[in-house]
Amino acid sequence: MARITRRSFLQTTAAATAGSSFLITGTQASGNVRRANDRLRIAVAGLNGRGKSHIGGWLGQDNVEIAYLIDPDKNVLANAVKSVAARTDGKYTPKGVTDVREALADKNVDAISVATPNHWHSLITIWGAQAGKHVYVEKPMSHDCQEGRVVVEAQKKYGVVIQHGTQTRSSASVAGLHEAIQAGEFGKLKIAYGYCCKPRGGIGMKAPGGAPSQLDWNLWRGPANIDKFHGNYVHYNWHWFWKTGNGDMNNQGTHQLDVARWSLNTDQTHPIRVMGLGGRFQWNDQGETPNTMYAIAEYPNGQYVFFNVRNVNYKGYQRQVENEYYFEDGGKIIRGKYYAKGSKNGESVKVKAGDVTPGGNWGSFIAACRAGDPEMANGTAQEAHYASVLGHLMNNSYRLGKKVPFSAKAGGFADRTEESEHFLRLHDVMSKGVGLPEDGNEYIVGPWLSYDPETEKHVGEHADAANALLKDKNRTGFVVPEVGDV
């Protein structure tokens, strides 16, 4: 069967799902043949938060069955099994298991949907590819830089569909905007800016102790090299610890990082240098990741991605979960309007719909699985790797940073540069809006880290310390394989 592109999808759907059509699924060597209109059976791993959205998404697709529900918390698992059975009017009851490997061993499972904590994302995706399963994986696809590369190579080797849970990738309007930007319709793009500014609060302190009886602590930890349980891990605040999460930079921020990188020239992969600065202000809690961050990445062609995390709430807080675009001639696109240099009156941006697989993030994945075409995924493994690594590198600069006085000069940026301008906006919010005094507060300012996009290794000053952060140490029995062993 000829490869189905996104553009031709609508015209070829009928033929692809005809009774005489056959598709190859499973590992490339298995030859497991299934009809294109057979029911697609999917397993969902991780049943809190995003996992509930996954369940709802798959239940909304035609001829898709949730065959397995997977979670190491037996109470969460039991409730989800009952809920799905009720929502399907008893047409089927998914099997509930605590260990994802049980579902992956079932040859009748076609795909797995990953909504676990971040430290599990890559390993389940790799195991899924090795088992011949298509994979829908939540953002970020990887918890560290190197395991993301392993995912990419696993996808290539086994030929399965891997789609990243960055829903904006399914937006034809955003795709069209980026196609117009890359075609130079607004001039040459200089800076793609992303914001992850949503109010959050502190998480307090939880003493180490025994895990609750309903939680399989061994399976919850999986690859994360941690020993003692505390209540701030389960079920959401794992986001704010480095061994399990990636902070808001690669939590909500992955969406806006991906959009920003997507708008760059299409030949750009990884940045050549990055830096990040910020802090965890005001909360005085157990969390490790910053609640305030400003980061910069420079790409080989001179384009930049700027990023801003701002979680500390205050009266008059401006929520920003969005992207902006700045052009070399002084023009900019903000909130759907284009402003020419010096103009205060923006014009609504109107562009043609871009190239995406229809059906939204859930429907596009199912379409790609049925077509057996990894390139139909709205957010492929390779695209996910580039976006996730961008956030990881920014975080790693911060993690190698040093404390400096809390002031407008903290970043060391030259005056009247874009870097300085945007950092000063953040500092003004923190000093005047949040009300942080200079006395008693400090920024952590990370070094500029040089990075080789080809080798995916750091070079130059700070290379040894930065390269040590490219891969987490995994627990025995849950080790992410090397690229050559996938």
C-alpha cells in the first residue's frame, strides 16, 4: 500500500479502510497482519490527571477499545476500571493491571497510551516499540536528553507510530502560521518566545515514610533512582522533583517550547548554546524545580528561542500560556495580531490552514495507527525529541547555576538587547508584582552551555558537568537501554 500523507489522508481514508485492505502492525519482523477496519485495542498507562483525558479521548473514537488500564495504585486502578465499564454500557470491561509489561505482552494490544509521571515516559515508549505497539506518549517524551534519542532510534527500528502529547501539533491554524513564517511572509524570524505562566502554590513538606498499602512503590518508581517514599510524590507533585519531573519548563512548558521550536527554519534541530536563570521563590517548600525561570537558546542559523516560567501568584497576576514571534525588521506577532515595527495597532493574522493529520490529537493518532504510517503522527518521535531536549538543556543550565543577588543585573545581559529587555520584564513582575525584596532573595544563574547538535553532547566550558546531566541513572530492572541495544 502506498504511503498515506497528511495531505492525501482525507481522499484515501475510504480506500484504506475498505474490507479488502490489509495493514502490517506489530514489530517489523512479526508480519502480524490486521485488517484496516478491525477494532484497535489500546492500553492506557497512568490513570490520574492526564490519564483521565486519555481515557476520554479514546472512548470518543470509533471502533477503539480500551483493552487495559494500568496503574501501580490499586485504588486508582479499580476506580478507573469501573468507570470505563460504566461509560461503555458494559460493552467491554478493560483488564486492570499494575505492571505495564503485562499489557505489552498481549499480542492483541495494538497501542499503548502513556500518561504516567515523566520518569516512565521513555522506557514505556521504548518497551512499546519493541513489542510492536504504537505509542501515544504524554509530554515530555523523555525525562532526560539521552533517553529521548533512544526513543527515536526505537521508532526507526520497529516502524511503529509514536505521537507526542503536544495537542497544538494538531492545530491546522498554528501549522499554517508556521508555514507562513518559514516562507518569510512576515520577514525573517529572529526570536520565537514561549510562556508558561500559570499560578501555582507551594507543596509544603512531607516526611519520608512507608508508601501506602495500595501503592506498588517499586513499580511507581520504576526507572527513577529514588529510595524513600514521601507524600509529595503521589499523585501530582512529582513534577517538582528532578528525579521524577522536570518542573514547569518541561511540564506545561513543553507545549509552548514545541510551538516555539516548530516555527524556526525547518533545517534547525538542536540549539548550539543555552542558558537559564531563575529561582524557587516565596514558597519555602520541599520542591526542587524553579517556579520562576527565564531561558535562552541560540540555534546554528542565529534564530533564538526565549522562554519564561512564572508560577508565583500575586494580586493582578497575568496568566500567559502562549507564544510570540519577533522578526529581524522589528515586526512581531502577539496574540494573533501582527505589529509592524513601531506600530501600536496590530492587524489580525490570516493564513491558510497548515498540513496536519485531521482528527485532533486523539483522532490523528488513531488514523496514523490504522494507516501504519508514523509520519502521519501530529508530533513525531523526532519532533518530540527536539522539543523535549530544548527544555532539558535549559533546565540543566539552571541546575548548574550559582546564586547571585536578586537584581535587574543578575542575568549579566548587555543593556538594550532583546535578552535584557525580556529578563527585565520578568524581574519587574517578581520585584514589584510579587513584592520580592532584593534583601533575602537570590537568583540562580546558569552558565551558557555549548551543545553540538550532531553528537548531542556538550562541548567547551562546563562540558563535563553538563554532559553528566544528559542521562539519569536508572534503577536495576528498569534501565533505559543504550541506542545500540534497543
